[in-house]
Amino acid sequence: MSSERVLIFDTTLRDGEQSPGASLSISEKLEIAQQLAKMRVDVIEAGFPVSSPAQFEATRLCAENVVGPVICGLARASEKDIEAAGKALQAAERRRIHTFIATSPIHMKHKLRKKPDEVLKMAVEAVKMAAAFTSDVEFSPEDACRSEMPFLYEILTAVIAAGATTLNIPDTVGYVLPYEYGRIIAQLKENVKGIERAVISTHCHNDLGMAAANSLAGVRNGARQIECTINGLGERAGNAAMEEVVMAMHTRADFFGEVTTGIKTTEIYRTSQLVSQLTGFVIQPNKAIVGSNAFAHESGIHVDGILKERKTYEIMTPETIGLSGSRMVLGRHSGRHGFADRCKSLGYNLSKEQVDIAYDKFLQIADKKKEVFDEDIAAIITDEVRTVDSVYTLDYLQVACGTGTLPTASVKIRTAEGVVQAAACGDGPVDAAYEAIRQATGLCPKIENYAIRALTGGKEALGEATVRVRGEKRTFIGRGASTDIIEASAKAYVDAINRMVTTENNETGETRVEL
Ligand code: KIV
Ligand code: ZN
């Protein structure tokens, strides 16, 4: 039986990064792209180069450094966008330009203010322009699922003739149901001239929770590329989650037959953790495939069944996604070598200096809590090694609080110019620490969300704080971990401020183009 491949097109770095608050630095994007390559994704959409200098640079760096997958850049149907994408992708071994224009009556009338024949002309010109940079050109009729089918047939026939090799069918607003999405793909296969020369692609948003189901319905009806993101990140309710579509096809091979993906499934968990740590988006415990409860069994009947035969309540094994059954625990007597080995097996490629920094912090934590778990190590690395370029560093924090006392905090914040000290009172210890940080930095980004959770069980668990702040143009998420939750909270706020300052500095001088 010859197998037929469904290409996995990852758009975590482009559509995923459009999640409110999910700002990634350029080096973080490169790190995620390298991990996606290790996972053997077929195409990485690295960014939207014209939209900001940082997006251009991230796409360019991925093109230059990531080996294996095709590297793709997004462009609207305009000369400026396509030139920027072509330029950013120049160094890629294999490159793709993905150009798009809206085709639904509602988008053409209100957003583009253009007639269908003008839109068709722009689409054809864009594809021809893109084809001058690369033979691998993808076209998306944005809001395809609310477009009129005869117009879709016409525009897709025309772009194939102009050189498009992949036709992506976005359900931009996550509106359709699986049966409808499958039928759209089937109808396109029947009615678009030349479609046999192109790859049909799915691009489903999750507004009704249908993104993975719709993508799979597309595959059942002839699509051979799925656009998706790690952990289902993306605009509003997100995009189809890669781990869900891949594991559905893997687990239900009986249903999909010879149609398979090339994903190395044992890298799924690691990639999911990396994206969660770098974006600051915590994975809900009951998230399919990668949530912390996805393989946990609580009820007596289930546990009993699992012990007798795993298949009673487990349709896939944790090992398939790279989760080992046993939890390795380190302690204060674990040497540097053992610690470095553990970091490596968790998927972190750290330099000797980075291991040294992380190991020092590990020893401090191991002094406070007897057992250090994988989750703790991940937090240490995010906190100590993977910090964004820090404009501000929290050097010192002291908080006084208690019944009948006005909570007071004093901080020392280090910058390139020196150390600034500030003290403040607040409603509680975290509020006081945040006020002192605002005074020391002279910045007061509004806090939109604040959460604290224990990374592992037990009273000595590391606390991880996540804070979302509003910058001038967008929101930013910061994280901090410590055995002291006030310190974790202060670190998270400083991290969010650093992300805001570095991103907004990168984006000054250019208007960030929103889709
Ligand atoms: O959802 C969408 O329509 C998009 C396009 C740019 C492909 O992300
Ligand atoms: Zn999208």
C-alpha cells in the first residue's frame, strides 16, 4: 500500500503569534522554528515580513538558519508585501510566498471596498509577482468559507493559471461545520480547472471549537496540507492545533488509511512545552493531547482498567507524544553533569555558560525543596536562561506585610545606566511590589490579567506567576518562577515590561500592519 502524504504547515510564528499577548522575540522565534524542523514539519510560516522590521528579521533569520522545512512568508496581494517576503526569504534552501486577498462579499464590500473583478485581477497579479521570486506560491482567498462558490471557482482557476501551486482555503472566522468544510473542498476539486496540479490546503480557525474537525474533514475530501499551530494558538479562539490533527490521523490510521503525516510525534510534547514557555500561554490541564490531565486517570474504575490493560481507557500512549511514563527527580546532590544531561533529554540545547547559570539557580532551589521536577527545570530555564534582552533586572525585593500592617515593598531595579531604588505601599504585597517597580522603571503598563499556580505538588512547589500587561499597541505576557510567590510575581511583571519595551523599540518607525 503506497502512502499519501498530508503536509503539515505550521503557522505558530505567524497566525499563532497574532494571539493577543503572544509576543515572541526574534531569537525565541528561531528557537521554535528549529524545534519545528526537528519535529519534521513540512512548511514553517515564519512571519509576515512587510508588517514590521522585527517580522522581517525573524523570517530572514529562519530562512538563513532553519534546514529541512520549506520556509514561508506571508504577503497581501500587493507589490510592497511580495517584495518584502521575497527579500526576507532569499537565503532559504526552499522558500514559499503565501499571498492572500479576501473573497467574501462582506470583506470585499466593507474591508477592501473593491468589486470582485478587481479582487480577481489583484490576486492574479500577486501570484505572478510571487512566482518571480519562487516557484512555490500559495494563494489564500481569505474568508473563503463565506465566499460565493462560483467566485471561488473563478479566482482559484485564474491563480492556478498564474502559477499558484498551493490553494489554501481559510475558514477565517471559524464559521463552518465539519460537514460543510468537507463539502467545500469536494466541490472545489470538482469545479476548479487545473486543481489537480495544485495542493489543496486547510486553514481553520476555532471560534466554534471545530478547527481540528474541519481540517480533518478537509483531508477526507482531498486536502493534502493542513495549516495549524502548536497548542492551537492563533487569532481569537486560535487555529487548528497541530498536536490534535496529527494525533487524530496517527491514532485513527484505520480511518485515514494510507493518508499520513510525516511528523515525528515523539517531539510533540517537547514542542508544546517550549511554545507555552516562550509565549507565556499556559496550557489548560484538560487540553487534548498535551494537557497535564490528558493521560491522567483518577477514578477507581479507570485506574483499575488501566492497570489490567492500558487500552481499556487509553487510545494512545503518552510515549507516542514524547512523554516518558517515569518522572525523574533531581535533588541537591545531583551534580552538574546529571543536571546538564536532564536538560538535554528535556530538549534544551544549552551552551556551557547557560548550563552554569541554570545550575546555580537549580542549587538554590534544591536547597529550598528536596525534589526538583522536570517542570521546575523548565521554569528555571525560562526564568534564568531564556530571558528576553533585559532592559530592567530585578536585583532586590523586600516586602513587609501582615495583619494590621500596610503592605510595603522596596525594590532595586538594574538598568544599563545603574541601579534605581524605589519603595511603595499597596493593597497587598503584590500590589505594593508592582507599584515600587512602576516607580523604579517610570513605566506603568496596565495589568490585564494576573495568575499564579504551583508548578508541581507539595508545599515546597515552585510558584509560577503569569501577568498580562497592555502596551501602547498590544498586550505582553511575562512569567516568573520562585519558591516565593511574591518574588515570582515581581519577576513576571519585570519580564512583561522587558518584553513590552524591547518589542515596541523594535517596532518604532514602522506601523505594524494588522491583518
Ligand atoms: O485566517 C486567515 O484567513 C488567514 C489568512 C492570512 C490565510 O490567516
Ligand atoms: Zn488564519
